[in-house]
Amino acid sequence: MKRFIYIIVMALSLVSCHTMRVKNTPPKITADTTLLPTFPAEVLYVLGAQWEADTLLQKQTPIDTYIEQRLIDLYPEKAYKGYVRKVCSTVDNMLKQNEHRPTLYIPKRSELSFVSPHNTKKEKAGKFHNRDVRDLYLYLDSLSIEQELAILELTPTERGEWDQLQTLIHHPKFLTRESFDTLQISSFEEENLLLTVLLWRGPRMFYRIMQSKSRAEKLAHYYYGDATNNGRPGDAFKHIYVNVLLRTYVGEWMSHAVMDLFWEWKSPNAPCDHYMDLHNNIIGRQSRYNDFTAVEEGCDNSRHWLQWAENVQGYIQDTINGDKQSWNKETPTFIVEPAAEKVSAYQYIYWDK
């Protein structure tokens, strides 16, 4: 009997030991493929620039495949196979639906193709801020890095952020999520549809858009503090000014696509905000663009984009230039839209509730 009890105890002990050796396998992370998640803009830029800088990688892997796989590596809880294709399809549909809008021509997808700078002819640096030649430097691939930085007129802080990104781009080791945690960049937001600009026009144009948005956010806060939303004049300033920057740095049709389509889709607004934004966007990139980008003689040592901000600020401060609407967040589209259409293309809209 004692021997039988001993055998039972030993058997239970072995089972217990075996149970303790079993490892708990963490649950597999599965991303929701019905969503179009956003990712940090600086991460997208670095991945695109890494691909552009590596000629061997370019021969082995298309840029869209590379970025998608790296996003899955970095963000398995959000990124998934087919994500990039879904983003591109969404933008394709947007462009198709809006290419016949009366306000501005929007290019078809086939007209937006990525060109690697390794096979392009370099052009000599010119006078960057002569408005007569400004459109020439929209051909990004013909510019050297020195020309690119001269056009952007980076501040010391902006140059420090740019240098940090270049360090990651040329980092010898495989980048992890923690690699980006060391970045001292707080002004770049998360993006999804803007990924198509990175794929179709390359990292330089993508960076110009990020930089323009960052500058508009910072200067709007400088002039207006926290009063940069909910239909207030600071909100109007932000939209008008970022359109001035985008028209200059990436062209009129791209600024329209980014401001009126991509970012409006990304953050759906109430009708009062939506139609205010669309109206003020046009003022910045079309009707008052030449006025805002006028530069006083003798100011060559000042950054031009800061002078443009002062011009927009002076325009906003002159109340004769504003048209205040009696809207609020509950005002329906059938009231807001016709009211917005009646406002002069030279007056900005605000509703200030």
C-alpha cells in the first residue's frame, strides 16, 4: 500500500513539473483590416527615404512593398498586408470623383509617378525666391540637397529635426520602434492618405508638406494662442497660411489635393468648419496668393515664409477682409453651403462660436 501511494505521489509530481514547464504563448497580434490607420509622418518619411537612398533595395523591392512590410514590422497591431493598396485605391477614387470639380484641376493617378533622383540631371542653383522661377523648383528630382535646404529656409530647430531624420535614414542597423522614440520632433502628426504622395512623388515632396503643416500650426499658435479652431480668425489664418506654403513648395494642384481632399477626409468636420476651410484654402492658394507672397525690398536676409506669415496675419487682422457667419456646429449643410458660396473669394470666412 505504501508503495502504491509513493507511485501516485511521484506521478502527480511529474505531472506538476511538466505543467510548470509549459510556456504561455502570447496571443497573436491581429490588425483590423477594415481600417485605414494612421502612422507617424516622420516614420513614413524615413522609410521612404531609406528606399530612395538604397539603389540595391530599389532593384529588389518596389517602394510600396518595402514601406508596407516595414510598417507591419514596426506596428503589427495596426499595419497589415494590403494596407498600401487600400490607401492608394481610396485616393484613386477621390481623384477620380474630384477631377472635374470647377475650382481646380486634379491630376489622375497615372500622372503622378515617382522618379528616383539617381537617374536625373542636376540643374544649377538659381535665385530661389524670384516668383518668376518659383515653379521650376517644383521639379524636386533636379535639386541637390543644398538647393532643397536653401528653398525650405530651415530654422536652427528645423535643421536639427531634419538632421535627426537623416541620421535614422542612414543608420547602419535595422530600425525598430524604439529607434524613433529618441526623436525630438513633436510637430509632425500621423498620416495615412499622404502616404500616396510619398509613393508617387518621393520623400522630398512628402517632407515639404509635413514642414508646411508644422509651420502653419506653430505660427497660428504664436499669433492666436489656443484660439485656432471653432471658426475663429486663428483658424482662418492657419488654413490660409498653410495653403500659401503648399502652393509655393508643392504646387497648386497638390496643395488642393492635400488640403481639400486628404486632410478633410482624414478629420471629418461639421458643415460650418468644412465649408469655412474650403473657402479659406482657396484664398491662400489662389485669390490672394500673390499678395501674401509679396516681399518687401531690402528683406533678403529674412526668411521669406515668415514674411508671408506677417502678410497673412495683417490680412486677417483687418476686419474688412472677414465675413462673419452666424453658424454653429449644428447648422446643416443646406444652409452653410449656399451661404459660403456667396462670400467673396477675397474675404475669409469665420463664424466664431
